[in-house]
Amino acid sequence: MSRLAPRFEELRTLLDGAEAVVVAGHTKADGDAVGAVAAVRRHLELEGRQVTALLLEPLSPRYAFMQFAKRHEIYSPERHDRLVRQAAVFIMCDLSSLARLGALEAPVREGSGKTVCIDHHPCEDQGPADVNLLDAEATATGRIVWDYIQHVEGRIDREIAESVFVSVSTDTGWFRYSNTDAEVMRLGADLAAYGLDLPAMYRRIYQSNSTAMLRLLGHATRSLHAELDGQFVWSVIRHACVKDLEVERIDADPILDVLRSGEQARVVALFTELPDGSISVSLRSRGPDVNTIARRFGGGGHAYAAGMTLEADQAETRMRALIADIRTALRAG
């Protein structure tokens, strides 16, 4: 039985009387957020609920193969703020802070309904919602959604299986990261049995970079910095370069994968300058707890994968301070 069983019962009771439900993930939704939102949406649909799934930005092309690609809407204040405020239940996936809802935060706070948070990130308090399904030991947020559906004996179809597989496979790096264990491998096998084309899914998720993105990848590796005998590898992508290369959408994961392939690399950092001058930061680690570092700069995540956005007015100064903090953590062992 899941350690979240009492919370699952709380959510079941809440949803039993809910007519309209809205489900959304965090800004710049990754595979786990997309998969979790998609699985929740389909489960509620199969239960006969009126449900709307929202993303804050267009879905990454790498997930365009999913059935969810035709089942969600892109958030618009004019179209959705009233819907969010009036929803009986608002479910947020893969985030432990309302700030990660971006523009959705205000209407969620103003809403009259109950809020639910499903997440596997470390959280310092009891969670940001009325009902919090939090498990920092879960492989992915999608895994918590799967456990909930199993708990309430919900129907499972190919769309739910596909959604949960996207969630757990991307958060484990296609079953390569340290959060991969026998349990998640068994889950992957169970999900694949619903007719998933795994080679095709892998190609779409990991081998579908545009030519412009490949050129950006080359730029990021040519300009990388390697410090402390290669233990700290970092690179900066300026917005001017993104424009020159005509990159429509930046996916950090392919770049991070190359940076952390260095034999001695223990921490890698990717700094991506955004059009407004702010800097998006992605951190990956094989040693120091980068979540602790990220929290000092207003971000968060996991011990070995974290991130944040540095506001434009102090972005350069805070970037230098962050780099110094990582150096200090590595020197401390």
C-alpha cells in the first residue's frame, strides 16, 4: 500500500463531488509535468468528470506524438482565468510552489474551489495546496498519479499508460539515472504492455532535434567552461546567439547531457539568457546537493537536478554568485 493512501482517500472524496476540474503543470513543462497532467486529465475524463488541462507554453515538439497533444489548451487569461477561479478543484502537477505556476498563480489564489498538489520534489512545508500528495521518494510525479489511479481502481487505457511512461522515462533519463530501480523497471514493462512503441517514443523524445538546435548544441560545447580539473562544467547561451541561429525553442536536456558526459564532471550548469534579460539556470549533479544551492537563489528541484530563473536586473551578478557557490561546494568535497 502506498504511504500516500490516506491522502489518496482525501482526494477521492474531494473529486467525488466535483463537477469542473482544471489540471495544470509548471512553467516550461518537462516530460514529468506533461505526463502527469496528461494522466490526471485522462483519468478524470474516464471517470466522467468535466476536466480542462492547461499548459502555460506550447507543448515541446518532442511530446507531439502523445495523445495529450490534442487534449490540452494553452493558457490564456481571457479564456481561462474565469474557468480557473470557478473550478471546483484545481490540480497542480510537478511543483511544490505556487510561484512555478507562472501567470496561473493569481487566478488560482483567487479561486473559490479546492486546490490539490501532486509532486515528488522536496518541500520544506506541508505543501502549497489544500490537499497535498507529496512524496520526495517517488521516481516521478507521474508515478504518484499512477499509484492514485491504482488505489481508486480507475480504468487504465493506452493514453494513461503512454502518459505515465513519458513521465517516468524522462525523469529517469530513459532508465539511466540514479533514481532507476527494479520497481520502476517493472512499472515500465507493465506500461509498455499497453501497446507502446518504445523505439518510436525514444526517437521522438531524444532524437528529434532541429538543425538549429544541433548548431546551438555545438555552440554550447565550444564555449563551455571546465573548472576544478573538469569537476565543474558550465556554459552560457546568450539570446543574441539563439536569434542568430534561429532556434525556435531551446531544450536544455540535450545540452546538459553532453556537458555531463565529461569524465570528471560532478556538477554541470547551463545558463540561458531569455529575451527579457533574465537567465534560466539548469543544474545537474553527481555529488553536491544542487537543490540546496538553487534554493538560495529562489529556485529548487532535487538533490541532483535543480534550477531557477535569475531576474533581469541582477541576473549577471547573481549568475557569478551562483557559480562561486558551486565552486565552494565542490571544493568542500
